[in-house]
Amino acid sequence: MQQGIHPKDYPVLFVDDEEMALISLEEQYEREFTIYTAKSGKEAIETLQAHPEIALIISDQRMPGMSGVEFLAQAKKAVPEAVRMLLTAYTEMEMVIEAINKGNIYRYITKPYDVADLRCAMIQGIEHYYLVKERDRLYAEKIETLKRVARTNRLTAIGTLAAGMAHEINNPMVAIYTFLQMLPQKLKEPQLDKEYLEKFYSLSIREAERIQTLIRKLLDFSKNGDQDELIFKESQINLILQEVVSLLKHEANKKETTLDLQLASDIPLGKIDSEKIRQVFLNLILNAIHATRSGKITATSSFHQDERGQGYLQVAVADTGAGISEENLEKLFNPFFTTKDAQGTGLGLMICHHIVDQHRGNIDVQSKLGKGTTMTVQIPVDPTRHERRKTERREKSRD
């Protein structure tokens, strides 16, 4: 028994239509285990509903009304986490193998059984139950941590955008403010210059609309940022890429770096979570800006098909920056690894990798020290297609 596992904490349910067999099992194991018993599949289901904490179910195969295999198939639906075992004779092996293949039972125990062997099987079953629960708990913690760092990363990105946007908003605000300042004086002039006023009025409207567009883009980026589940909708990655490049132009200008965009015209709509993909593009381009001074960054979109006709959307971000060493390339997507010294959190690329992986895609990195880096994201046009096909196959197998 693994350290920290106490058998009494993991209840066991024995199911057998012979009352004497249940009494014998209870007497043999009640000192070490918490035991429940049931004399039929129907009674056992009721027991499971009343005690969903049951960790291990051991059922006899030959029972009137509902066989052990049939009962354990129902038990899987009632308490899917519980480990299920079957007591059976060698003559029923074909049915047992089918139940194992369907995932309805963890293992079988042949009759007549040895008391010590059955105890060993019970210990193994409880250990398996514990390890699966522990795995699920750690996985849930990992996902929750990933969500938290994704929110942190997103807030950092929004802060960077807001700082650049302050500069972008300042210029149109100056034009509007200038017009409003001079308007009272112009209205007092004996001869109103309508053409002059209309010109500045139109300019002010255009600048106000520009401010509105900038704010809308920031709001678009910030919305849905904390959604736990991906929301797959048909979206155009060219538009997403254009928006991100537009938002980051000022950041690139601060580094005396040009930010170019090359968009393929043949790109179909992709079934993606546009907000999450926007975050990926933003992180990749921001990383390129941070790595480049007085250089060039090019964001390129393209569409590819493999030999099976599966379509892929591809976006590459290439910079002429410092590049990444071969040693660091291997660690690039590790949590908290960064090449930005104290300025970086090491979260951005890890989150990008997670989002792209959720879209059943991949990220490729090519880099040379002193030459620059190219980050390429490739995702299927419809990442949900694989899951739909799996569901369809499962439904057909049931029929």
C-alpha cells in the first residue's frame, strides 16, 4: 500500500446474490476495509447513488435479473471514478474480455478465489483509484494555474497596448482641441469662413472616429479574455492580424523598427477562438519588437493543405533581431523561462503554446544568433473536426 493511503478511507462494495457469500466477504475484510454489500444489481445501483464515495466495486458475474457485466456497465455510468472488478469462472472468459475491452471493468478475479489474493487485488484497486484521483486533481490545478498566468499575461499585454494607445490618442486630441480653441474666435469674425470651418470640423470628426476605433480595438482585445472554455467561431485571421499589427505600430516605432504585413488573399475562414488567437499574435509580435532595434519585423499569413486535403491557417512572425541560441531554443516554451532578464515573466510563449495546442495546431521556431527569429503558428481550418469525427464513431459503435 502506498504511503498516505488508508484502505478504510476508500469504501468497497461487494455484490453477490448469495447472502452467505456476502457475510463471508464482510467478515474477512471488514477490519481493514469499509464494506458495503448488495444482493442484486438493482440494490447495488441504489447503494452507489446513496454512497457515491465508494471507490471499489467487486461483483459476482452470475446473478439473476442482471449479470455482473451488465451491472458494472451501469455502475460505470453511476460512479465512473470507481474501480470495477468481476468475480467469475473460467467458462465465462469471452464475456469478461468483452467487458474489459469496453472499459467497463478494471480486472477480473477467477473463482474460487484465494482470500489473500483478493485482498491484494483490493489494495491494488484502491491504489489505482487514488492515483487516478490524484492525477485528475493535479491536472485541474495545472489548468487553473495556466488560467491565472494567462490572465496575468493578458493584463500585461493590455498595459502595453494602453501605453501605446495614449500616444496614438494624443495626436488626434491635439487636432480636436486646437479646432475647439479657435472656434469661438472664428465665430466672432464679421465674415465667417464656412469653408475653413467645415474643413476643420471634418478633420475633428475624422480624428474623433480614429480615437473611437482605437478604443474599440482595445476593448475587443480585452473582452472574453477570462473565458475558461474556447469559443470556436468562423473568423478571418487576416483581420485579426491586421488589428494586432495596427495596435503595435507605435511599439515598433519606439524601437525604430518597421512592422510590415503580408496577407495572402486565398485564406478561408477558420473555426477558431478569435480572442485567444489574437492573444497569440500579440505575444509573438511583442516578443519580436522587444528583440529588435532599428530592424524589421514581418507578419505573414498563408494557407496550406496536406496530402489528405486538411487545410491549415499559417501565420509567421519574422524579425531581424538578436536571435536565440540553440540551447535556449529548447527551453523557449518552458514556464517562466525568458531571455529578457528581469523584464520578462516567461509566461507569454508558454500561453501561446497552450492556446495553439488547444486548437490542435503547433508552433515552430527558427532562429540564428545575430540574424533573427521566425515564429510560425499553424492551426487547422477546423480544429473541432477531429472531435466531431470521434463522437460520430462512438455513436455508430453504440448502434
